[in-house]
Amino acid sequence: MERPQSDFLYNRMGPWPQPNPVLPFTEFPAVVNIPRKELMKYELNIGVRYYTQIFYYLPVALWYGINHAGLAKVSDEEFVDMLCVRSFSKFLTKLKRDQIEKYLPGIDMSRLPEGREYYVNDLWLMSRLKPQEGCYTAATVCLFARSDDHKYGFEFLANFCLPYGEPMEKGTVLYPEDNDAWDLAKYHALLGCANRLVLSTHSFLHFPMDTVNAITKTALPKDNLLQRLLLPHFEFSLELDLGVLTSWESPIKNHWELPYTGLTGDEAGIAQLFVDAYMGMKDRHLTYPPYHFWLAPQVPDTEYGRFQIEYYDCIERFTKKVLSKLTDDDKWYIKKWADYISSWLNTNPHMKEEDKQDIKKRFPTGDEIFEEYSDGFTVLEKVTAKIIWDVTVGHASDHYDYGQMDVHKVPFRLRVPAPQGREVHHYSQKSLRTWVDAYKQRMCWKMFFIPTNVTLLQDMAYDFNGDPELDAYVRDFKKDLHATEKGLKEKGIRDFIPLNQIARSIQY
Ligand SMILES: [Fe+2]
């Protein structure tokens, strides 16, 4: 099966994963040697956009900041919508009643309704993020009960709040009747949610795919059907992720002299959030488990999760059809591909032993890749659908939904300390955030959060060498994508990102 170098992209000297240059033992592998051709394409399509936005959007963002100092009121209803229905619902963890006191110590259990399902949004990551002078952070844990009357409805019951740097016993459980303290703790929870999405869980969509991206390009021959299927979904991403990870100008380095760095915390503090996401948090493995690859998307039992699964199923139908046409040569190389990837992605030192044995919870090996899976799909069909879902719908919907949240309500910095009791000194809405905080967050929102698409999923084109059957599958896929979007409405599921806004790869 050995084939000449010329059968491979970049003469088989293309990108490959290596230990992460910034955090080699506590973060995802990274890809640092990127072909010049790909770098140029990225600079022309995306890099240039960042530089031009700094100039043309700056006056817009400044004007926004001047007019939006402070924060707008957030009702409980809106808060629940963000944390239990929309993208922040990814952080919900179901708890048994007797587990609640661990996450909300001091809670009055007699207040909790009996016989309900309980969920927490544990924003403990904020206990690790030291704020800069003049800013404040706090760990919060929001407790919800699923409503009896609506499948996706939740009731907000309590919020445990512990200001940064304080011992556990200084934490306070707040309830809806606590008025100003309750509202202030909600802003701290929203700050925690923004950090958890942007600097923690969203990394699961970006960085593992760099390994898959590089190995697909280098280890599979150019005529391999799997490479032809995946290649368009991998454009721009290696360059983007490397920039985020290593560039001095990266927003996650948070150099305050730059106009778009609106985060709280210094470079090391922010890096710790990524490490905690990858390694998991000791003593809180239920809410912060160590990262491992999942064969299928892991989504919450919420409307946002249902939305993801509808699209994943659509993609899975497509991968099943395309991959039915693999040749023996394709398969031989795909086994090697799976072995290479699994040797890089299943290496988290904190991964539990039982998870290492479970094919659902890691990247499959070459020996497993063509096994039948229990629901009528092969392991390869599932993992390929997972990859395409990850870099398209999974990734873009996080950006789109978060981008739709009001910058005037979901902060990146707070200037009023979190409650240290159920009563707080009165604070004005204006004092919650400065106009500079608002303008920088708006810049960051424009440049990095809202989707700025170069190529779209709905316009997919694959180089299948003119194979009429495969080209027909692509046409069917596009129709199925539109039918899926239409079907969401019929099933009463919110359209968290319009199909015409879903990029075909990770482009932001
Ligand atoms: Fe992203």
C-alpha cells in the first residue's frame, strides 16, 4: 500500500500535531508548522479583515461605549433563557437532591420544591480568575429546577456567590427576594458564563480538530474519499487557532493597550481557564470533567442541545451515504489515520480509566474504525459526522447565539464587587462597568464573536472527481440541511443560528 510522496498533499511533508508550544503538558496538542499556501490564504481572507476592522470599527465601538457605560437590567426570565435554553445551557449539570449542598453550601433545602429535576450551572472557574485592579470576579453556582409545565422550561431557585480570593465560608446563597444582591450576583454569573463559553468549553470545538485537520491532510492520499470529504471543512482553522494560541495580539493574551481586549484577568489567569477545561477541576469532576473526545456530540438536554442533534443527524445521514463508496485503498489509509489521531487525542493524563475503555468516549483506533455501531452506523460514519458537525454547526452556533446576546447585559468586566451577604450597598446600573469596558467588549464582539463568514455550509462543494453518485449525495445533503432548518420550526425548536449563517469550517 506504500504510495509515492507525490500522491499526498505537500508531498507528505504537511502539517502534523505536536505538544502544545504554550502549555505542553496541560493542553491540547497543537499544529505549529503550517504550509505557506494555507497561511497566505488565511491572511488574505481573514487576517486582513482583523486589521481593517481595528480602524473602521473603532469609532463605532467608541460611540457604543460612550452610550453604554454600565449595564442594563436583566430579568430572571431573560437570565433563565440565556442559561437554560440558549448556548449557556451547555454548562447545566443535573444533580440529585442530596448533591445540591456540595455546590451551594448553606442553602436552605426546605425551600426547594420536592420531586423536581435539579440542575446547576457551576461557574467555579471564576474562583481561579484573578481580576485586575478595579475589576471584580466571583464564583457563582446557579440552581434551577425543571418546570413541570414545559419540557424546556426552568425555574431559577438560588445562586451561591463567593467573591474571588475569599474562603468558602464567606460564600452566600442568594434567593430571588434578595433584590439588589440577587441582581448583582446575576451579573457575576453572566460574567462567569461568558468566560466559560469563550475561554473554556468553546476550546473543545477548536483545538482537538487541529490534530484531525493536520493528520487528514498529511496521512491520507489526495484521492482518498475521506480526505476529499473533510478538506473543505478544514480551511482557515489551523492558522486561526495558532494565532489565538501564540500571537501577542491574540485577544486571550488580553494586553490592555490593544483596543479589542476587553477580558478580565491577565494572560496567565486566562490560560488557567483553558487548562482547567482540558484537565478538569479536581473535586468538581461532575461539572468540570477532564476533556476527552466523544464519538458523538455531547449536548445538554435543553432546546439548544436538541437543535444541535437535529443538524448532527442530518450530517450523519450524509456521511453514511458518502462513506459507503470507500475503496479498499481508502480504508487501508483510514485505519492508519485513526491510529495516528487516537495516539494524539486520547492522551489527556487526567482521562479516567473507564473512559479510556469506552469507544463512545475517545477517538477510535484503526482496529475499531470500521466496526458497526449500535444504531446502524459504522464508527467511521459517526466520527466523521461528529467532525463535520463540530467545525460547522457546533462551532458557528456558539458564536452566533453568544453574539446575539446583548453586550449591554452580558459583561466581560465588572466594577462592583460581588455580594458578601444577602444585603448589599446600593449600586447604580452605571457603576457596574465603565464606558471603556463597554467599547472594548464591543470591539471584541465585532472582531471575534459574531460570525464573519468566508464560506458557508449551505454552499458546500466537494471535489469528488465528478462522480455523479457522490455529487447527487451532496445535492441531497443541501436539501436535507434546508429541510432540517424548516423542521426545527415544526418541532417547536428555536433556530439558534440560521442555516445561511453557518460557516463550513472554523473561520473565527
Ligand atoms: Fe470559535
